[in-house]
Amino acid sequence: MKVFIHGWGFDNSVFEMDKEDIGLSLPGHGNNIPSIEKAVEIYKDTLKPFNNIHIIGWSIGASLGLMLSNYLDTKSLILIGFSPYFKEAHDKTTLLAFKKTMKKNFYEAINEFRKNAYPFPFSAHYPEKDIALNILEEYMELDLRDMVKTTNIPIKLIHGQQDDIVPIQEAHKSIALNKNISLITYKGNHFPDNKNIISFI
């Protein structure tokens, strides 16, 4: 069974999914889940009855997928634009400027973010502002390096060579932590120009 988790500011329509696939939403994206940690609690119980799970996550959704994986019968992880510790992906000034822009002009800024992050038109509902900003802060402090290092679940990374949101160096950091991780790169930014992610593997 495939479980998809979209990235921040989006929904699961970014993926090409089959009818039997499950899509999980980030906190504040069509729900009132307050945090990434709370989402882990809720979704691990929701998915507990299922077997042979393959998790496909994008960006923050990739982080949530990794966090869920150890609680489930997870057979593989496909992580798009993943960072093991986003706080170190950019310098402090860049991160502060991004947060300031998002807080000041949330809807305008999220429109620009969507255009930059995703290569297809996207105009779905906005996430709930306060929760979306809270999980952005949470994500920047989320250190998954130990989890990457110790997991025995097969991981495939899919990463854009020109990704300016989560730079390609983040994929190489993950591989340095766990030599069993494989990497597939594509020419492009934060999401490939193909919604059928499974076609990459």
C-alpha cells in the first residue's frame, strides 16, 4: 500500500495517485492538527492496521513520513526534497528572512512559494495560517539525523539538482549518515516535472 504526504503549502493533488492509495495531510492543511509531532501520534494509529506500507513524502511530508515509518509495517521510503536537519540547509539570515516574509504577507508569500516549489499550476485552498507557520518553525528545529542514521528501512531520495529550497547537499548529508540510502536526481527545483513519482524508481 502506498501512502503519500505532500509538502508545506500544498495538498496531495501534487501527486499522481491510484484510487487505493492513501494521502495524509500536513497539520493545518485541511485539518486542525496543531503540530508535526501530533500528526505522528494520530497517523501512526490510523495506519497501524495496514501492512506492506510504502511511504512517499515531499519536503516536510518526507520528514513526517520518516517519523511515521518506525511505527508501521514500512517496506520502503521515497523521500523527495528531504533534509535531515533543515536548520543547517541555509544560513541563519536566509531562514529568518523567509520566516519574516511568510509572517508579514502570508498569502502573497505562499503563492510565490508555490510557483517556485512546484512546476505545475496550483491553486488549492490555503493552509490555516497559524498552524502552517507553527509547523514551519517546528520543521526548522526538527533534527532527524539520528533517525536517518539508524533506520533499517530502505530509503530512496529523489532530489532536484537545482533545488533552492532544500539544496542537493542535503541529500548527500543523508547518504553520509546511512550508506544504504540511494539517490535519484533530476534537472529541476523542489519537485520533479512528473507527478508520477513511482516512475522514478
